[in-house]
Amino acid sequence: MGLSIGLASVLLIYIWTSNELSTDRFHEKDDRLYQVMRNVTEDKNDIVTFDNNSDFLAPALKEELPEIENIVPVSETIPNGLLSTDEKSIKAKGQFAGKDFFNIFSFQLTHGDKDHVLDDKYSIVISNEVAKNLFGSVENSMGKSIILNEEQFGDTYIISGCFKKSRESSESFDFIGTNEMFLEKNAMDAHWDSNTVHTYLTLKEGVDVVQFDAKIKDFVKEKFKAQYGTANLKWVGQLFLRPYSDKYLFNHYENGVQTGGRISYVIIFSIVGLFILLIACINFMNLSTARASRRLKEVGIKKVVGADRKALIFQYMGESMVLTFLSMIVALSIAFSLLPQFNLMAGKDLTINWDWKLLCGILVIILTTGLISGSYPALYLSGFKPSEVLKGKLNTTLGEVLARRGLVIFQFCISTLLIISVLIAYKQINFVQSKNLGYNKDNIISFKRQGGLNVNLPSFINAAKNIPGVINASDMEGDLLENHGEGGGIDWEGKTQRVEFATLEVDHDLIEIMGVPIIEGRSFSPNFSSDSSAVIFNETAIKAMGLEDPIGKTVKRWGKQVHIIGIVKDFHFESLYEKVMPFFFSYSTQILQ
């Protein structure tokens, strides 16, 4: 049973690692599919890598570089949309993309022509699941109108195609709109310094990627220089290509160099799986060796009648393989029963698909386990002399004793290492849960604003404030932790370096509700009409800009003057691995209108 439990653990880890390693590798043109990246050299020569670019980049590259087969801009995922018909509504997240989206990516279109599904500005391609939920069947959805309720991109669209969602993709979306619509709804960011989209391309066969990288390296700098002059040119950055299949596993960069990412977790869990397998094998090996005394006479008789050591080794190795095979059957049943809980823990939707990869993996595990666990008992049993065995004299050498004790010690060392690792992980989780992030995360309910709530928001907030137990209510554009804007569009007197800022538009009372301490100045208030052009920076932002006595001073946000009314204490809104970046709140007078 111990071997079965060990094999079940190894099997679950194998399924997870196989899924991780195969993610984003199903695209037909995977070997020629790339994402355009940017390296920006900041002061102190620190290089920061970005994966977003201007919407102007894709058409400009396509026009000027014949090496490109197809290129497409793709927006950030719209996380809180609501797709509706006259009768039904369903939550949905989606993206807006250029016309060649389905020529570059191999998402299966079940209905619609991949060359034309995104031709019309109001076209939208929805998933089969959305089509079945809203229209009863995929066929019935084609050509029908559908309403997207969303703060910025809300409109009525026409369904031009349906696609099948892929389990092998790191991208999860329910609809694809057109880049033409994205530009119309996002007109204020239509410039070379906007960096609002991801850019993907496929190169023609035979194109040298290194040479192509050299050609696009300063492409944006030249465009930026022609349009805006040399001001701020050093902060534009240099372009390079990253294989799309690296996007999921190798997404971490330090000083402009790829240094890993999720692949670290794959390596760690693969090592853990190997350790678990070794523990199970050694345990099985020790039990088999301990039972060897019961079979000594069998070994002696077989040797007397002519069996050589090689035949005995094959026999006992075969028995080990059979026992491992039977243990694997039990392990599969355990893995099947634990898979739902494993998915919850891993945040995945894994299934056991009986394809050749899984069967080969199971076969390799059986052979490896059988060989490791059966090797020592086979060698141990087959090594006895028949005369000594039949006389009942069993001489154990010092080497055999040391080998058995060494296996036990090795087993306990690995077990101790795994236990220590679990304790460290527990302390890390406990640290994250108890870490003071700089804002109040208790007794606060947060949810996405969707559908009719966008229209009736003022009434909803006023009603919420009157609910017994509710202290206050407010709203923000985006999300504090995962959907805040970023950009370098802040200018100030004496600016000598480009600084990337994170930002959120908020209503009054939001800062107080979140419990973010204001260390200087004041918060937003409906009593000050001038707050519509006010901002509140964090400490890191003020230090990055080098401002002294900042309260009341003006800065420019995308060319528009805004004045500083407050400074908040730094708080964590990204991973704890990341330093707190410059951040500012702006006052959205449009939220409650």
C-alpha cells in the first residue's frame, strides 16, 4: 500500500508537470510564433523588461518588415464583462485583437472563417460555452446580436464566429473583439508611448531570429524620434522577440535577462516527485529484503537443480515488476479519487487523458520503480551459496549490513528533507497571510461592477451605506491588486528620468475604507471641485520624482496639469517579491455619474 500511495503522488505530480510543460505549445506555428518585448534602461543602468507595446507597432512592423508572415495586437484581458441577450446574461472575460488573431493562434474555430471573423468593427467571436448558455446551441448564435456590458468597451456586437476553448492555453477568455473597436474605445491611448497592447507575430519560414531582433531593436525609437523629437527618447526602450511558448514558463526577467519563472516550480515539484518515488522504492526494497529469509531454501533448491544467478535475478526482477504493476493499478484509482481535490489545491482543471504521453509516462514509472525497488532484493537473494542456505547457515557480510543500513538512513534523510520543506512552505504561507500589506484587508467585501450596476451605481452605494453593519461604501476603476493601470505619462519640474507609475481612479472614501494611511495632506472629497484634477502619490513616487514639499505642487499627467493634495504610506499591491513601485490615486468624478 505504501508503494501505491507513493506512485499515486508521483502520478499526480507527473500529470501536473506534463500540463505545465505542454502549455501554449499546441499552436500550429509554435516554432515561428513570438511576442515582441521591450527592454528599457532606467537610471543607474537598471534594465526593466516589459511585454506591452503601442497599438501603432503592429501595423508599422507589418508594413516595413517583409520577414513577418502575420502580426496581431492583443489587448489586456477584460476581466469583468457581462455578455447579454434579451433573456440571459453571463459573466465573461475577453480580449480585443487584430484581424489575424486566428491565423497566428491555433484556437479552434467551430464556426466562422478565420480570415474574416474579425473584419467588421462590431464583430465578436465567442466561446462555444457562451453560445450554448445564451442561445441554446452554437449554430443558433451565429449572426445574432449580443450586448457587452463593460465600463469602457460596452456596446452591441454581432457574433461572427465561435471557438473551442483550449485546456493547453495559458490564455483564458470567453470572447474576442476587434482591435478597431479597441482603438475607438481607447482613443486617448492611441500614441507611440501608450503601451496598451501585447504584440504577437509569426515569422516566415527560414527567417533568422537573431538578425530580425537586430532590425527591430531601435524600431520604436526611430518612430518616437520622428514624431516627438529626442525628448524622453532614452526611456522608449529596445525591442526583442521572445518565443511565445516561453511566455508561460519563462516569464521572469532580471536586468533584461530571462531568469526563469514558473519553470522553477516545475523543477521543484519534479524533484519532490523523484524523492517520493525513491522513498517508496527504498521502503519496498527493505521490506522485500527483510522477507528474504522465507525464500532462502527456494533459492538453494533452484541453484542445486541448475538455476544460475542471472535466471534468479530475472525472476525476482520480474516479480518486482508485477508487484509494481499491481501497485500502479491501485495508485491510479487513488489518483482518480484525489484529482478533484488536487485541482482545487493547484488551481487547475486537470484530467487523466489516456493518450500516448500518459501511457508512456506510466510505463516509464513502472519500469523505473520496478528496477529500483527490485534490484537489491534480486541481487541479495541470488547471491547466497546453495550449500550454506540448505544447511541453514547464513553469513551476512559487512558490506550487506552497511548497504541495508545506508538505504534506511538515505530514506530517512529524504523524508526529513521533505518534512523541513513542508515546514518552510507553511511558514511562508503563514508569513504571507499575516504580513502587514499597508492596508486593511479584513471586513471588506469587494466585487466586480457589472451589468445594471454600472448604471445604478450611485443608488446602490447609497443603499449599501444604509445596510445595518455597513460602515462605508465606495468604488474604484479597476482593482487594487490585479487590474491597476501602469505607464510613464507623469512629468514634473526637473524630471531627469522616466518613472513607471501604477495608478487607480477612485471615488472619495475609498482610501479611508482600505485603511491606507495618509501621511501628508488630505484625501479626496466631494466638497472640493478642484479634486477632479488632483492626485495622491505614495512615498516611493515622491522619492522617485525627488520632490520636496510636494503638497500643492503641480505635475503633468499625459500633458494635463494635476495638483498633489496628499501622500499615502507605501502599501503592497503586487507580489511581495516585488518592491513597491511608484503609485498614485486619481479622483474619478465620472464613477458616480
